[in-house]
Amino acid sequence: MKAKISMAVACGGGIFTTTVVTDKIKEILKKEKIPFSITPHKITEVPNLAGYDLIIVTGKTNAKNKAGAPIMLGLPLFTGVGAEEFTEEMLKEIRRIMEE
């Protein structure tokens, strides 16, 4: 079982949208008492990111992560539309990863 989840959050420029979504993920994980580390990235870096358990992107991409990390579209955390459903799916995936 993992002690901490390591996540990357990626958007087009790696700044604005990433910051907003990262802050929301931090709130969610703190509330759920899930230990974490989150690092911002550009969406173009997704294929070559290594050392992450989960990658959240804020824009559509067909990129696959060469290290095999699952990729989730986290745009609902930015827009608010579907945020509750996305949060449930993200937490389900995080719990699955942490149990491995």
C-alpha cells in the first residue's frame, strides 16, 4: 500500500489552469486525509513524465504516458460542470492506486 499519492497536473501553459485545478485537488485530498504531492506541468510533457501515480490534464489529449500513469481529464474542476462526478472518479482511482 502506498503511503502517498504522487500527481502531476498539466495544462497548455503549465500555469493558470494548472494552478486552479491543483488548488482544488489539494482541498479535496486534504479533506479526505490523503497524503499527496502535486507538481504542475505542460500538457506537452505528459508522454514523458515519470514517477507519477496519476496525471490530471485540463485539456483534451490523446497522449499516453510512457511510464504507464493513468491520465484523467480534470477540466470539470476548472469549469465546475461535472466537478462532483469527476471528484468521485478521481478519488476512486486514487484509492485504487494506493491499495496496489
